[in-house]
Amino acid sequence: MSSPSANARPKAVVNHLPGGSTSTVERAMRVLRVMSEGGNARLTDIAAAADLDKATALRLLEVMVRDGFVARDAQSKQFSLGPELMVLGAAALRRFDPRPLARPSLLRLVGQFEDSAVLSIPSGVESLCIDVEDGTYPIRANYLRVGSRRPLGAGAGSLALLAWMPDAEREAALEILASQMSRYPRITPALLRERIADARERGYVVLLDVVVERMGGIGVPVLDPNGRPVAALSIAALNDRILARESAMAHALIRESTVCQVRWSEAMRTSRQQAGTPSRPPSLETLR
């Protein structure tokens, strides 16, 4: 039995250009972010989630269908991501793909705790889920899926990314996020600041009964050699299952984060060497 989750597609985070204008490119990017949730979507849903009128959304979608970035089912008239995006994604991943580095950690976490393990990366003031290993426990966090986006702070992994950002960047993000949390009424700026302080003190994030009732998460950042969060590992489970095993889960997440950080440093050093860029000796930042 899986936990209930909201069916509404979240609105894309809207970042307007200077001067208050919104370019066609920006509107198209909002449409693609909405569609990155996966599956087929109706025009009405895409327009609403991207904060666009239907006519504008349709014009953008038709252009992207023509160029192969979006596909449209002839019978259902629903839209999905097209093959050209797969080409772009493959090209980006050839440069650096973090998923193979973290996948062993996800498998070990699920094997130890039986709850779903998640890999997230930062994307502006959002977190992007790029890999999920479903748990074997009957009640699972079925709202987690590859491609889903959330405002930073809406979820344990997402909050870990926010908590370990450099101070100035975190403050700027918190100002933006204050207007982006309407879908998560329990998450307030005061709550985020309190949980961030707690997380920095103990080295991991716990967020319970805030995003989905009776469900929660525990997470840690994966830091690059400069101490910046480049990803987050988290476990999503029933509140009771986290509270009963919080110490063990935190210890395992910190251990796997350290493994990922070492592998990340090695992969980036190799990438720089292949590109002909002088590499620096990697230094492993520890969680504190």
C-alpha cells in the first residue's frame, strides 16, 4: 500500500527577466520544466502549471513538436518530452553523470532500511530528483519519481541542498522561496531557518509530516571539494520508521555521502584531465 499524494502538478518556479518582461525562451523553459515530471500531459495542465494561458502554451508546444523537443499523441492529444531532448541529455551526461557514482549508495541504503532512497541535485532554487531506488517496505513514498522538481526546502534531500549552500546564496534563495511555497503551507521561512540551523549542528536533515502527512525524510548533502552541495542523498519513509531508526539512518547516510564525495572528486579530476585542464588534489569536506 502506497501513501496518498497530491495529484496536482506543481507550478514551475517563475524567474522573470530584468525589467519585468518574460521572453519566449523563458516561457518555453517553464513548459519543459513542467513536462520533466514525466508521462503524458494535457495542454490545460501544462498551461496551468507553467503559469501561461492556453493559447501561449499551445504555440510554444507546437514549435517544440515541430523541432522534436516535444511529442504529441495523435489520439489522446497529450504531450510528452520528445527525442531531441534525449539527445541533449545524452550529450550533457557524457560530460559528467553523477547517477552511476551514487547508485551503489542508493542500493545499500534500501538494502539496509527497506525504504526508498533518493538522489537529488540543485537546479536554481529547486531540487531535481535524478534517481530513486524504491524501497521494499509495503508503504512507500509514491510521490517520489525521477524528474520531479521541488522548491529547495520541500523535502529532506531538498532541504539538505539548501542548508549547506554558502550563506549569501542561501539567504538569497530563502527570499525567493518565501513566495514559492504555496503548495506546501506547512513550510514557512521560520521553519526553514530553524531546520537549517538544526541540520548544520547535527550534520543531517530530518523533515517529518510537512510535505506529505505521516511521511517524512532524512537526508544529507554530497559536497564537492570546495564544500558546495552538488547533490543530496535522502531516505523517504513513514514518520515512525524514521524516528525509530534516526541514528542508524543518519550514520548510514553520512557514510554513503562520504563515499560519493570521494568518487565525485575522483570523477571530476579525471574529467578535468581528459579535458586538458590542470587538476587540483581533491580535499574531502566532512559534514559538520
